[in-house]
Amino acid sequence: MTTASQDTDARPNVTVIGLGEMGSALAGAFLAGGHRTTVWNRTPEKADPVVAAGAVRTGTVRDAVAASPFVVVSVQGNAAAREVLEAAGDALAGRAVVNLTDGTSDEARAVAEWVEGQGARYLHGQIMTIAPGIGGADTVIFYGGSGAVFDQWRPTLGLLGGRSTLVSADAGVPTLYGMAVHGTMWGALNGFLHAAALLTSEGIEVKRFLDDAGPSVAALLASFPVLADEVDRGTYATEFGSLQHHRPSVEDLVRESEARHIDTVFPSYTLSLVERALADGHADDSYSRLIEHFRKPRS
């Protein structure tokens, strides 16, 4: 039987820089997976809980980076990530750096370029869960950047999320994946809460609605692959469910909302999109045609 100590000795040291809510969860997952874990945080006392669990605290970023071949960064924004990594100096050379910091795709690419310029290999990750979900078998983390880092450190990355996936060699793509999920989420949540406001204005329980309308709601998610295919092909003509048939229903939703003193901004925006597409001659096209009205010409 392998002891915990022997198990830890068999695994390479890892370093976690940044011990906020998420960074602490990442360090905890590495410790639970048997890795010797070195940590650094700008506010040293934030490391106390993970140090109590077995992590090793260092006084400088340079010492933390030098301690491990695998360095994970989880701080507030990519400007801060760049700043703390600069403090490591030439200790970065030869390391695998995994940046799990939020920001824009261009920011991720800029950090990647700088890190690689220091002689390190880079992987950017977008975590699709809150801190308690770290380590879950179904937790999704999108990665982009060095395929060699992802392949070499796949078991270690798997400790953070069972559905860790390399989506691109481009370090900016995981950020776009994450934003796409969040954009879909917020649109769906806003639509659902607007619907809930309508229902409750009539005294209808929202749970009862879901029980009765479950198949219709599920069908919405099932339509996403069809829309995706139309967008990817740039072909929008459809025999059924064209935009001209959407307009009356959206108009009804706006009028019903007004009558019930429910905010109309959400459905009115949808109506404006549909009307613009109809005015441009797309009456017989699928709803996916509206993607053209979200795009702006590049200057």
C-alpha cells in the first residue's frame, strides 16, 4: 500500500501564485492530489489555510517560481498576472506557466507572448465554475496555448477539473469560449426571469410552468446545433419558422409586458433586431440571420 508521503514524493512540485477564493481552491486540489505545493500571495496571511493543509509559503514570487517546474497564476486581471510574473525574473525560464486569470482574449495573448519571451511555455485557462467546483469530475476548464504543456501536465490539470480540454493553440481562444458560455447564460437567465415576471403577475407558480412547459424549454437547447450549423455555413434560408413568423409573437410579448407593467427592454430589443432584419429583406430567413446584426464592421 502506498503511503501519502510516498505518493507525494512521486509527483512533481507545483506552485500557485495568488490565493484568493479561486487560487486557494486550486492549491487545495493540488494538495489533495498528492503534489507538493508551493504558494505565494501578496497578502501573506491569506496563505494560512493552505499552509495549514500542507502547502509551503514563500516570501517572494521568484522563490515560488523557482520551486516548481509548473506554475499556476490566479490573480485579479492579466495586468496583475504580468506584474507578478515579471517579479520572477529569469526564474521563469524553462517553466510551464498556466495562467487562470480572467480578462480579454488580447490580454491573454499578450501575457502568452511575454512569458514565452522569457523562455517559458504558456497555457491559458478559462475556469467554468465557482471555487467549490474545482476538482469536480464534471468541471469544465478550457485551455489554449502550448499543446506540449497540456499533454505533459494533463494528469495535474485534471485535478482541477475532470473536463479539462485543450481547445486551441491560440492562448486567447479559451477566453472567447468562456465569454460565449457566459453570454448564452445571461441571455437565457434574463429571458427566463422576464418570463417569470409575466407568470407571477398572474399568480402562476414558475415551478408549475416548468413542469408543464419542460419539453418546450428543452427543445430550445436542442435547436442550438442547428443554429450553429447555419451560422458556420452562412446559409440562413429556412422553410419553416422564418423571421416574418417571429415578429407577431415578439410584438405580442411586448404588448403583454406593457399591459402587466413588466419591463419591456428585453423583448423590445428582440423586436428591434427582427424588424431590422425584415427591413433588410430577410423575411424568409432563419432566426440565425440576426447574427449579422450583432456584428460591427472592423475599422
